[in-house]
Amino acid sequence: MAQHVNSDPTASPESKRVPGVTVERLSIYSRVLAVLEKEGRDTASSSLLAERTPFTAAQIRRDLTWFGQFGTRGKGYPIAELRQKLNEILGVNVPRRVALIGVGNLGSALLGYTGFGEHNFQIVAAFDAEPKKVGTKTPQGIPIYAMRDLLRVVNAAEIEIAILAVPVEAAQKALDAVIEAGIRAVLNFAPAPLNAAPPVRLRNVDLSIELEGLTYYLAHESES
Amino acid sequence: MAQHVNSDPTASPESKRVPGVTVERLSIYSRVLAVLEKEGRDTASSSLLAERTPFTAAQIRRDLTWFGQFGTRGKGYPIAELRQKLNEILGVNVPRRVALIGVGNLGSALLGYTGFGEHNFQIVAAFDAEPKKVGTKTPQGIPIYAMRDLLRVVNAAEIEIAILAVPVEAAQKALDAVIEAGIRAVLNFAPAPLNAAPPVRLRNVDLSIELEGLTYYLAHESES
């Protein structure tokens, strides 16, 4: 266990036991289970889960033991029960209220991204530095506020998460502002990694990494 | 080795030896090395890399042995050389030409995403179903074509990668069209996972997974 925890430098020892990489695998298990459930299955073995994910059956069994015993040996995991348990662990069994910082192209795209709502994330307020946008609503009906209203709106609307969709040069200032407003979970889309000290949790989304996962195969195709 | 390869169901046995999860770690090593280089370092030990990534030093050493021996035992990896080698392996040492399918909010945001250019990805053509947009250029000067011109433009511009930034209901049709046009690497942003048969490589970007990596900590904060 200690080895697992140490392998995750984002872990502050007092705040968690499960490594961040395990948490990411749980999200993937939860999605694969949803697909298996749609296929009409009731149970899933670790080998079946391994077939549908990039992980080994042994890895999957190890991950799931962090959260106690599921199912009966030999019969596989009960899908509905395991999914619900995973969603509880991931904290997505209850709606999470999100503030969007920056209503440019990316922010507008994220407002229309139906995948968030499907996973219980609700963008309830948007913020922009552009005076023309402030006081209007997005096409989805989300009010757009000025950055100076952040603290007030975050408290009133009980917002827990901020998504930063601002230009690189505005990213650090936006991060400082959301932390000042009491937000402890931040997803940064600006293509410059930011840092935040615990208890704030920050994730930098790097879209070019997704493309690199493809170029490897382009570069090595001729070897096949 | 066999175990590693088997652990990746996206691997077609003839086309690769390195598992997809290793490839993703290589991208992260490459980025961390860039940061270390900026800090003025010449060499990096596996323990230093472990401090800056969610992986153990043993895992990092194991990953890097896929690509032969680097550096001298005890002195750490030479940063510039390792970075260059990783970028070659990842296929990002040469520019890669990309087509963007869909010039809505998300597509417009991706056109302005400077992170792609920094990693040698060049969006050279955009496509849209909207007749009003076809024949115009994006603010970045990228021409917007009709979908029926896909095959011709992909060949003429030697495009290797397609990014799908279309609505869910248009995603499968857009995927069929880019495959038909000979593209073998596809990044899908529509929030419905698509599938493609080898030799086509497809990655589904799921932005809600990024948020789930945060809610876990929100859900478990009270336990700290």
C-alpha cells in the first residue's frame, strides 16, 4: 500500500489512500460497466473487464480490492452494484456544481458538451472578463458574471469545481481568483500547466497528449 | 513482454510491441523532461522523474528499456538526448498534418489551441457541413472545405490525422468519411465513444473523466 501511495506525488499523505492513477482507472471501469449493462449483462469477470480496457485482469482485481470485496468468487462482479459503488467512490453519485471561467470558443464548446451533464456535472455559472458578455446568458441559459462576483456566486450557488477555459496569459490570474473564492477542485484547459498547493486539486488537460497517442502508431506503421 | 502486449486490447499483434499505456507514459516523460531542461538540468535520474510523475522509478526504468539503453548507470538519463529519442519514438519529431472536421465552437477552440503547434501538430484544413462556412477561412487562415472534398484535400495536403469536433449525431458519419478518405489516425471529441477497426487508430477524448479525477477528492476530503 505504501508503495502505491508513494507512487503518486499529487497525494498528500493525510488526504487519501488511493493513488490518482487508480482513481483514473475507476472512471474507466465505470464507463465499461455501463456499456456491459447496456449489452444486457448482469455480471462481469475481471477477464471480461480486461478485454474492454487497457488493463490486466490482475490489475483490475487489485484496484477493486481497495474498496472491499465485490461479488462472489467465480461468478464475476455484479455490474449494477459495482457501478453504483464506483460512482459513489468517485463522488459522481451526487450532482457537482461547476463554474466555467471564460466564455470564449472553448468555454462555449464546454457549455454545450453533453458528456458533463451525463456524468452529474452541472455548469451553473459562467464568468468572463469581457464587459459586453457580463449580465447576459449563454445559449444554454447559464448566467455570465464578472470575475469580481466570483466569491459571492460561488458561495450562493454552492459551486465546488471551476473549469478554466481562458487564454494562457490569463490562466494564473483566473486560478488565483477561483482559489481565493474557496474552490478546491480546478480543471485547467489553458495549454500551460498550472500548479496549486493542497488542499486545492488541479488537473491540467493537455489535448496534445491525446494526439501523441496516435502519432506513435503512424510512426511505427511501416514496422508492422 | 507478452504480458504487456496482451494487457492492451487495442494492440493488433502484428503492428506493435509497445503497449498503449506505455506510449501514454512516454508523452508524460517527454513533457517532464522539457520542464527539467528549462530548469537548467542536464541529467535526470529515474527517481527524479518519479517525483515529477505519477509513476514509480522502477516503472520508468522498465518503460525506457523498451527503447534500448540510455545514459550511464548512476548518472541518470541525459535529458536532451532522452527527450529527442522519446519524441522520435512518439513520432512527434516531424510535423504531422491534421484535418479538423467541424468548425463549431469546439472546432474553433481547437483551431486556436496553441498546444498542438508546440507539439508539431499542424491543422492544415478544416471541413464543415454548413454551406455558409465552406469556401471561407478560419481566423487562423485555415481554409474550410465541404465534406465531399475530403478525399481530394487529404491526398493533396498529405493529411495523416483527423480531429472530429462534430455533434454526437454526426460523429459516426464523419468517422466513416475520414476513413474512406484514407486517414488512419482519428481523435474523436464527440461525447459518444466510436470504434474503428485496425489499421485505423481511434481515440475518444472523454472530458468528463478529467472532472471525475477531481470529484474523488471532493468526496473524500472529509476523511482527511
